[in-house]
Amino acid sequence: MARGVARREALLDAAVRLLARDGVGALTHRSVAAEAGTTHGNARYYFGTLDQLLDEALRRLADRQIAEVRAVFEELPDVDVAQRVDRLTSYLMTALTDDRDSAIARYELFLGVARRPALRASLDAWGTTQRAAFAGELRGAGVADPEAAAADLLTAVNGLVLEHLALPVDDFEDARLRPLVARFFPQH
């Protein structure tokens, strides 16, 4: 049983690496099995269809990030606006730099969802959790409509991070990310 779980997780981790390195178009049962160092039959056994494999990979990434968001943003101390901007910026940078493959795979999966609407539910759950965390920070800073602002902030951050993944800039955190995040908070 434990071996089966480990093999399944190895296949999902391999799928994320392939998504980051080669994109959604390169993801097949055979390529995932090769990346994981196992047989094509194992990939087919655990994931009957490519959509199932993509959905499970998306859920694995989403579950990880949802856990990270909850760990960082639940039951936070009340802090001033500058500290909220720092906390949110730090979270975003950590998510981007600690696991660049996951960040790239996430955007690959965005495009995959555009072509495979059946995968939308997993992506929605991920976005809902992030928007709620962002809204909590904005609400605590006194933003009038924190849910709408959080949706806009998440959209802006996604665009900026996607651009940075494709065209990295020096001092991204202080030159680009922190100023963007700060725009959504009241200036005191």
C-alpha cells in the first residue's frame, strides 16, 4: 500500500517536472513514466486518462499551495499596512523561488484548463483559497471591498509572475512585486 502511494506521488511529481520543463503538450503516460523511472503500465494503472493525470497533478500542486497559504495566513497577528505588504510579498516570493518548477507548471496548467474545462474545479479551489488569504490581508488593512481587490491583486500578481518567469529581471521582489502589492493597500 505505501509503495503504491509512493509510486503514484512519484508519477505526479514527474508530471509537474515535465510540465515545467516541456509544457502540457509533452505530457503523456509514457513521458511521465520515463521521467519517474517506472513503466508506462504504472502510469496507465494510476491515471487511466491524460485528463485524470493532469487533474491529479493540478490538485497536487493546488493542495500544496493551499496548505502553504493556510500556514502563512491563518490566525495572523494584526499588523500595520507595511507589514501586511511585506508578509504578502514574502509569501509570493517564497512560492516563486522555493519551487520554480511548480510555479511554471501552474501557468502551464492554466493553459491546460483553458483547453480542458473538466480541470477547472481544481484550479478554482486553488484560486479561491489564495483570494481568501489575500482578502484577509486587505480587510485587515481597511480596504473597502477586500474580495474584489483580492481578485484583482491575484490577477495582477499572476500576470507579473508569469512575465518574470519568462523574462526574469534583477531585484524582482523590490523593483516590481512589492510595488504592485503595495498599490492594493491604503497608503498611510
